[in-house]
Amino acid sequence: MKTRGAVCWETGPKAHWEVSELELDPPGDHELLIRWVAAGLCHSDEHVITGDLPCRLPLIGGHEGAGIVEEVGPSVTKVKPGDHVVCSFLPVCGTCRWCSTGRSNLCDLGATLLEGSLPGGAFKFHARGGDIGAMCMLGSFAERSVISEYSAVKVDDDLPLDKAVLVGCGVPTGWGSAVYKAKVGPGDTVVIYGTGGIGINAVQGARHAGAANIVAVDPLANKREKAEELGATHSAASGAEAGELVTRLTNGVGADSSIVTVGTVDATVVEQAFDIIRKGGSVTITGLGPIAEKTIQLSGTMLTLFEKTVQGTIFGSSNPMYDITKMLDLYRIGQVKLDELCTNTYSLDEINQGYQDLRDGKNIRGVVLHAS
Ligand SMILES: NC(=O)c1ccc[n+]([C@@H]2O[C@H](COP(=O)([O-])OP(=O)(O)OC[C@H]3O[C@@H](n4cnc5c(N)ncnc54)[C@H](O)[C@@H]3O)[C@@H](O)[C@H]2O)c1
Ligand SMILES: [Zn+2]
Ligand SMILES: [Zn+2]
């Protein structure tokens, strides 16, 4: 069938999303056809455009996606036509070493994530005489995609998909960075660097976990205000300001943990996050940067003598099949906010405006609403 989608054909300073005509193959074994309703504009797709993430091109963007199943291929048991789904940007097979030990965010099916082919290697999209990949095997910047059933999470029909879409990446990634990876606990002091679409949810997770001091660090006033609205107890416009604040709040002891969720991670912010924690504390790095850049440059001796931990996390170390629905359950009872996170909506043809607004710092999360 024919569809349309925003494709990254080339990377670099002048690169942008090009809404292109696409040919889409029907769903095969364990695959389904989805009509996307909404797609979140995460900074990770921006890393594709800049070339920070070395994806195979061309690639249809979009890994935060919610939609409705239109058709299923042979052997699909998980969903049926008409079901509402939020997709996981990490496929989950349920049986590999990682899935079967409670770490399904590391599922082996994710091996071709940067290729953009489905598990098994198939490219379902074609245009201009070649195969087109789909970001994280999803490609929610297309009107329709064929995806693996291992990426789909069925959700209740009454949930608004234009809000539920955020639990495909931003919400569990941020929430889990605080709750699962940093293991924020009651009474803790936690510092979150960068409170955009991911960091704001680290704030929500830290609040949920009972932290006493949640310090949101962001140079932008609108981000600091939103962070305070959603649970930050303090905010700072710079790393230096945060350092002084935390020294005061903890009588010189330091924060229990810090979480790095800035748009593009560099060695400076990682060093700030390292210096601000106490003995035995942890730095959790969730944000990404140019893949070849050495963004961790720290004194190993300080790490050793103070027993500090520096760790990374993908999807906030959440388990997609469990945590995507759990975030929605928490949304229903008001303990996870989603409506407050959607700053602006765009049509598919306005997607480059959406990314310009992300670069300009206007959005907590921008969302593309596909025409039905
Ligand atoms: N590990 C994962 O699984 C995962 C998943 C999704 C996104 N990410 C990554 O997380 C990062 C954040 O994504 P996002 O969608 O929230 O981006 P975003 O652009 O919405 O937010 C980034 C925020 O960081 C702030 N910022 C920039 N430099 C800063 C600094 N030095 N100190 C403090 N704040 C600073 C910006 O003002 C902005 O508010 C990106 O690198 C993205 O690729 C990782
Ligand atoms: Zn994302
Ligand atoms: Zn697996």
C-alpha cells in the first residue's frame, strides 16, 4: 500500500525531515499494520538528523508512537484489528537471556535498532528504488507502519492516544531513570540535569519515590517552571548554581544521586553530575551525544576513593511490557501527569517546525497528530 512519512535521507547541519511518498509491504509473520494516531518528538530522532546516532539511512523517524491496529499477519496472537496500542521503542521477545531475567529493555531483538529493519531483517518500507528503515523498528513519523508484534503493547480503548503516546519513550525513560536505575528513595536529594521530555519524567519519578530535595537544572526558565509544577523542590539555571544549592541543602555532604537528561550530553555536564554527588552516590546517564565522543572524562581516583558509581540506562531500565501499562495506570489515578507534558501539536507536514521548537527549547514534548 501507499503511505507517507517523514524520512531522514541525509545527516548534517542542513538535514531535515522530508515528508515522502512510501510503499509499504503487508504484514508478515508476527507483524501487524498500524495506523499511527500520534507520534512524540523525542530528542533521539534529532540525534539521527545530526548524525550523532549512526543509523542506516534513509530512515523514517519516530519511536514514540501510539495508534490502532488495522491488520495482522500470520501467527500474531498479541493484538487484533481495532486494538489500541502504544509501542515500545525496544522490541521484547520474552524468551532471550535478557527478557527472561527481567531486563527486557536489553532484549536481543534490539540488535538491528539502528538499521531500522524489523526483527529478522525485513525492510517493510520502500521508496525511490530502495529500502527505507524505520526508527527503532517503528517509524511513527509515517501515517502507517508495519511493525513487529514484539513492539506492540495493547492499551485500553478509552485512553487518549495523543497523551498515552508519551509512555512509549519519554515517560518510562525518565521515570525509570530515577526509580529503577538511580534507585531514588524517601528523603533523598537528587539532581536532574535537563528537564525536557525525558528529564521532566525523572522529576515525576523522583517525586513518586519520595525524594526530599529534587533539584531541576536547566538553563531555560520555562523548563524550570514546569519541573517545579511537576514536583521539583528547587531549580537552578546552571551546574554551578546547582552545586552551591546542593552544598547548602545537604550541609556539604552532596546529593544521593544525579541524573543526566540533557539534549546532547558532553563531558562538562557529566563532570558536574559527578562532582555534585556524595560518597557512595550515583550518576545515571540517560541522555545521548555524538557516538564517537568521549563524554565521560572523570578522575578515576575520585571514583574509587569516594565509591561513586557512573551508570547508563536505556528506557530507564524499565520493562516495556510491564511499565508502559503501569505508567498509564498511574496516569489514571493522577500520579503520573501526561496532559501537562504535551506543549504543542503539529501535523505531519509541520514536523520540521516541531523540531525547530525542540531546538529552541519551546516544548516539554511536541506531538505530531496524524490525520485520520
Ligand atoms: N537512554 C534512553 O533510553 C533515552 C531515551 C530517550 C531519549 N534519550 C536522550 O535523552 C536526552 C534528552 O531527550 P529529551 O527528548 O528530553 O530532550 P529535550 O530537548 O526535550 O530536553 C533537553 C533539555 O536539556 C536542557 N539542557 C541542555 N543543556 C543543558 C545543560 N548543560 N544543563 C542542564 N540542562 C541542559 C535543555 O534546555 C532541554 O530542556 C537526549 O539526548 C535523548 O536522545 C535517551
Ligand atoms: Zn525517545
Ligand atoms: Zn528478548
